[in-house]
Amino acid sequence: MGEFVLPYAVVRAEDDPDAAVCAFLESTYEAAADLAAWDREALECPRGTPRHPRLVG
């Protein structure tokens, strides 16, 4: 069906569940963005610091 699935049990079994979810989300985004031929360079920006919004300019 072309879906991305990350079972809850898999996340719970990880030593670092936050990192596992983040890696899953990044990999699914990359796959979808590449498949759709998005201009990723124009769309993406570096990660910020938690609780500190990035400036948009």
C-alpha cells in the first residue's frame, strides 16, 4: 500500500525510543521527498535547538 509503519512495540523495545521515532520520521520524509522529486535544498533547513524557534527571514 506504500505506507510507512513503525509498530509501537518496536519503539518501546528501543533503548532510546525518541531517537528511534526521529530516525523513522527522517527516513520516511527522505523517501517521500525523493520519490516526489521535491526541491529539498529549497525546502529544508538545519535543525534548531529545542524550545528556541528558528528565525525565518
